[in-house]
Amino acid sequence: MPSTQPPAAPAVALDLSSDVTTLTAAICDIESVSQDEAPLADAIEAALRPLTHLEVVRDGNTVVARTSLGRDERVVLAGHIDTVPLTGVPNLPTRQADGVLWGRGTVDMKGGVAVMLRVAAEVSEPDRDLTFLFYECEEIDGRFNGLARLAETSPELLAADFAVLLEPTDGAIEGGCKGTLRVDVVTTGVAAHSARPWKGHNAIHDAGAVLGRLTAYEAETITVDGLDYHEALQAVGISGGIAGNVIPDRCTVTVNYRYAPDKDTEAAFAHVRQVFDGFDVTLADAADGARPGLHLPAAQAFVEALGVPVNAKEGWTDVARFTALGVPAVNFGPGDPNLAHMDDEACPVEQYVAAEAALLRWLG
Amino acid sequence: MPSTQPPAAPAVALDLSSDVTTLTAAICDIESVSQDEAPLADAIEAALRPLTHLEVVRDGNTVVARTSLGRDERVVLAGHIDTVPLTGVPNLPTRQADGVLWGRGTVDMKGGVAVMLRVAAEVSEPDRDLTFLFYECEEIDGRFNGLARLAETSPELLAADFAVLLEPTDGAIEGGCKGTLRVDVVTTGVAAHSARPWKGHNAIHDAGAVLGRLTAYEAETITVDGLDYHEALQAVGISGGIAGNVIPDRCTVTVNYRYAPDKDTEAAFAHVRQVFDGFDVTLADAADGARPGLHLPAAQAFVEALGVPVNAKEGWTDVARFTALGVPAVNFGPGDPNLAHMDDEACPVEQYVAAEAALLRWLG
């Protein structure tokens, strides 16, 4: 259950009055690989507790801080506090050179977390009520995801009219996200000794036709609420074979369909079944995307206030979890998403400054 | 090293004066899954030791028995004494019904072993010198094979003008055997997130062209020394994929080429490279086949004495090991090879009787 008890003093203190780049570096330097976020969650909680305009709730290693000013509208700013593992020669502590901050988390997404903390500290009387969500375990299996857990156990903490997820977008606004589903396309043959293949039927050879349909497939670009989503249908795995002298009786091609948010899982699965008509197709897993919702007033106000480019989000992100809660959401944060998870993760510090300025402009 | 010391009395005694079917059942009922052949090797050795016309040598769980009558010609009769594992509900002990003997080993190849023992006991003054080879570990990795070991350590024990391998051939003579080689055909791409496949290149999709060449391939039938060998080129394995959200950068198709004994490994590999021209092809393993050698006098005499059908052997067998030693060899034994290794392994007892009679007719 969420707790409102004050925590013990954290091992490392965060100074929310420092500039956003210094704060980003300090947050990166508190290592927080998924499932090891406690020290950083402690530090965030301890930094927020003294801010009297915020009510702070701790749930596991997820921290929620909220204003309750009775405004007409409530906005969520959300960011995960975990990172993927460090590199072999650890890419921490951070180092800054030539206006670039290097190290694990500088892109995905501790710059966004720093911007959130700066806004939380600076904007004590926002014109909208604010909810800040710092959550754990975004980089691993969804069952550990702190946002998903709160959506299940305490959805009232996430209630809002609009949400901004501070995932790296290179400073643009990225709306919605594509859905994703995986299917197994299975071919079935008859096993036989490979010296006498005419006694059997080769399931791997049959999979050639599955791959043929994939290479012939022309993915669509679909415009939803004014944004272009580039669909994709790709094999992500293939396996078949029993032994080096046996004609295999089974081959499985695992196919990932990334689909525009005009479709739900059912429609997307129907499309994939149609592509592989005549084959045995089973759904392995799926997660719906999210429409960008940029026609909604709260989203329009955000776009107008920021004045930055607006693009479609190609990858699946947790904006879809907000959408599932009925909260329109967009991605906006510092850092080039192509550098996320890379060994040489790094971000120009001007992006941190610009993102902070944009949000203060919107909410100030 | 081979030993000529008498062994301790075996746990189960074999009576070589019993009829060949009874003897086959008794041999089957001494379980001898590969690498657990000691009790059966003990029983065979103990049954042969009293036969004064034979010199008996034990090497591991392989037993060699030979006449030394100074004949112009020497013939080897050879058979492995191991079986593949029993079924879950053990398909032993053997049971006989309606003239059929059921159980593990009844086809592959304890009927042949029983015929060899009957000939060893009955033919004390053969018109050719005889070598009987009862060897271990044919059903598993070749490095454990008793025949291969003797060929390496004591080739003089295998010296002969002609060899008969009593593998099941349904009562026909099967000449020579096809060679076999395996290659890995590898496609290489560029990894990327599956939401943005245009940043990478899908190696699994490229493997579609490899499978296309396999399905378009028309295998030849090649006549060697009068026998027709049906070649085959088949995928026996395929693997690719990194994670469910990653465009894979590598896919490996493992292809098995079964080739007529007019070719050696080098020629066969050249052919496969030609089929997959433009792809990365590496040789994984290979074993040359064996020409049937039916034009040789010893083989012709065997064919004439038996008066049974003569076919090409499609699978690779240990006749190739004899061929490599310069000894022409054929397969001839009771049992339908299609039932080898099957759960319902079974053989009409008349085949044991016929095989015994044929060899006695030849050697008597």
C-alpha cells in the first residue's frame, strides 16, 4: 500500500535548487538499474518532502507528488527512474565535455526526471494542478512496472486530463505510439531420416513461403490525428530442426507487427492472419498503441505553449498505459532516442535546459 | 588394448545351439543401450570362447572372433550390439505373436547379431577365413564407435577381402552408401529496434532466399556401379532472432546434403557452395559414402550365392568405414530398416531364418 510516512535520510541528497544539468548528473550518478532503484527513490522522496505545496506518496520504489489547488485541470508529468544495466567498463559516473553530458541515463531518461524535479520545486502555484510520477522498472518485464502497478492498485493517483511522459524525444513532441503484437507462424511437416526425405515433408522448406510473404509485404504509413505512423511487419525469430539427420516436422517463425493506433489488437491480429492466410497463426502477446489525442484541448494547449515539432512516436511507450486509463498523453523529453541504451549514451546539456524552459513556459 | 584373457561368467548365458529366433530374443532381452553394452558383450564373449576354431579378442565392449585356416580369402561379418534407448513403457522383454518378434533391437540389429553367432557356431570349417566383429556404440556419436576405434588401433583385426554388415535391409543386399555433409548457410543483417526496422536489415527475411533455393532444388538420382542413389539436399535446422523487439542481424540455415558415392567430400561441398552461391556457406561436418563395389569378385560371389534383390543403400552406414580401410562391404540383414528406432520395432521371424540360411549357403 502507498505510504505517506517520512523516509530515513537518503544516502545521497539531491539539491533541487541546482541547475538542471547539475541535477541530471547527480541523478545519473545514483545508479538505478531496474529493480535496484531504492537509493534514487529515497533521494527523490527526501528532496520532495520539504516542498509544502506537494503531497508525497511512496509506493515501493515509485514516488508520487501532487498539488491540490482545486484547479480546473490536472496534468501528470511522468518518468521512470530506472536504467538499463551499465556497460562492462561502467559508463558512470557521468562526465561533461564540450557541452555534452555522457553516461548511463543521460538520455533514457534522467534528464527528464531532473526536469520534473526542477518543475516540482519551481512551480509552487501552477495554473493547473500537477501530479509528478517517478516510477520504477520501466526497462524490464511489464509486470514489474511501477506505473502499471499504480494503474492497477491506486488509479486515483494517476487521474488527470493530460499526461506528459518525459521519455527522450530529441526535444520534439511525440504523440501516441504504435501498438505491437507478436504471432507465431508455424509450419508442420512429417519427420523422416534426411537420407530418405521423400518419406517425410520438410517444415523448414515450407517456412520459405512465410518469409516470402514477409519480404513481399509493403507496410503502410497511416495518419492518425494528423501524425504519420510507419507500420512494420518483421520476423524477429525463427526456429526449426530436430537433429542433423532428421527432416524437421515443425518450424516456427515469430513475427512482430507494429501497427498504427487506428487499430486495436483484434483488428491488428485479423490483419496478420490475413497476411498469413493458410498458415497456422497464434497470438503470442500484444499491447495496443495510443492515439496521439492532439485534437484534445489540453494537448493543443501543450503543443501551442511549447512551439516545438510534433511527430508520431514509432516505438511503444508507457503513454499507452495512460491512454488505457482515459488520459491523453504525449512524449516530450531531452535526449536522442536513438542513443537510448547505447554504450555511448550522451546528451547536449542545452536539451535539458530547453526542456525545462518549455515546461515552465507551459505551466508557469 | 585388446585382451585375450577369459572373462568372468556372464550374468546371462547365450545358447548358440538354439534356433536363430530364440537366440535373437535372448540377445534383445539383454538390454544394451549405447554405452551400456557390457553385459551383452560379456555374454557374447563367453558364448564364443568355447568354440575352438575361433580366436577371440575383447576390446572394451567390442568382441572379435576369427578363424585362421589359411584360406585364400577372408570375409568379415560385422554388427553393432547396442540399441537406441527403450521406450517410456519399455519395449522389452521381447514378445512373439503371429510369427513376429516385437521389441527393441528386433530390427536394429540383434537379429543380425544372432545370425552372426549362429554362423560362428555352425561353420567350423568355412571355405573362406571368417572374422566376426561384434561392436559397441554405433547408435551414438562416432567417436565412441567400436568399429571406428578398432580401425584406428588394431586395423589388422579388420583386414579382409570383403565385409558384410548385418544392418537391417529387409533381406535384400544393399550396396555402398551415400555420403553426408552438413553446411551452415548464414545470412547477415543489421540489428535495429523492430518499431523502426528501416534502421536495420532483417537477416531472417534474407534466409527466405536460402529456403527458396532449397525448395527449387531438384535432387539427382545417380547410378554408381549399377545401383541408383537418390541424392537429397534438405534443411535440417534454422535459427535466428535476438529478442522479440529486435530486427535480427543473423540467421543460420543448417543444410544436409546426402550425395551419391561418385563424389567425395570436396566435390560434394563444391556442389553445395554452387547451389548457395552468393551466401556465406561453411562446412560443419562430413562423412564420405561408399561405392557398392559389386563388380569385385568377392562381392559378386556373395550376390550370386544369396540370390536376393540388390539395391543401393540410401543412408550412411558403417560400410563406409570398411571402404575407408580398403575392404569392399555391403549391408545385408533381417528387418525392415523403416522400423529401426521406432517404438513398435518388430520383425517377422522368417527373416531371421532366411538370413541365417543365406549366409550358411554362402559360407557352408
